[in-house]
Amino acid sequence: SMGLVTLTLPGFVRAQDDAEKIYKTNCVLCHAPDGSGSSPSGKALKAQDLRSDVVQKKSDAELTASITTGKGKMPTFGKKLKPDQIAQLVAYIRTLPKK
């Protein structure tokens, strides 16, 4: 069973690294590195605190829709990111309150 752990773990770690890269490229400007939305752009645009209950209580489908089609002042990322990248971002957003 040890072999299984070493097989599955690198994939998960890689997915997390990828998600972090996607986040840093597309989201960090407004949502800040910690997801708080406290960056200058985030404050100006009233970006959501991604760690908040309001955001975390949304379903994966709702978060996916917000990222894909945009919301309020948030741009649309559906043309820029592939569905699996958006799914990785949603998973990444779920980890932000725990960081």
C-alpha cells in the first residue's frame, strides 16, 4: 500500500502547484495572495474575501460559474482558462481559509 501513496501524492501536489500558479496569474491582483481581497485593486473593486463564509458556503457549481462567467466587476475567465483549470481553482479556493 505504500506504493499507492507515492503514486497518488505527486499528482495531488502537482495539481496544487498548478492551481496556485493559476491563482497567482489570474486572481492574486484583486483577491490578494491570501484570498482576503485586501490588495489595492481588490479594495478598489470591493473584491470578495475568498476565505469568508459567504464564499466558502457557495457550491462548487456556483464558484465555477463565478469564475467562468465573471461576477460584478470580476472578469470572465471562461475563455482564458480550461474547465479543469477552473475546477483546480475552486479546489484551491477551498484551501484558503485553512492557510
